[in-house]
Amino acid sequence: MSGKKMVRARFREAVHARDDHRCRMCGAEGQLDAHHITDRNDMPGGGYVAENGISLCHRCHMKAEAYHASGHEVWEEGWHPDDLYEVIGSSHARAVRASERL
């Protein structure tokens, strides 16, 4: 496994383990995505840290992605990155600090 694939796999595993392998927004189990709350391109080291990730089912992942897809202009109530950070007990500042240690 290449270094980049290993970093991604560790990120997914850490996020899903912390979230008890459930979607943090609706509680669904099964196929989950490890969503980067702040886009990985906007984070030091790609933001591959649990402080910047949340386990989401496909339906919830699409709701969270709407913020990024809209250029940070549109999101449903409760789906802003600050809301997602709150759900996992993190913040943008904590995620940046953890990413800087990568």
C-alpha cells in the first residue's frame, strides 16, 4: 500500500472507530464515508486527522458536501462545518493543529 493510501486508510479507520461505525448525523450503520469537514485541500497535510473527519452515510455525506459544492455559500441548517465539528467535539482550530503535526 502506498504512503498516501495508508494515510487515507488510517484516517478512515480512526474516524469510523471514534464514531462507533455509525453515521454521526442519523445513526445509520453499514457503508460509511469518512468526510473531511474542512476540505483536505484547505488543511495542512491534507487534513487526514480524526479531528477533521466525521463518519457519514451516503445520504448525509451528500448534505455535508453541499457546503463545499456551493463554494461555501449554501448548506442545510445543522450541516455547516462548525455544526459538524461540534458533533464530534472538535473545531476548525483543533483540526488545523492536529493536521500540522502530520
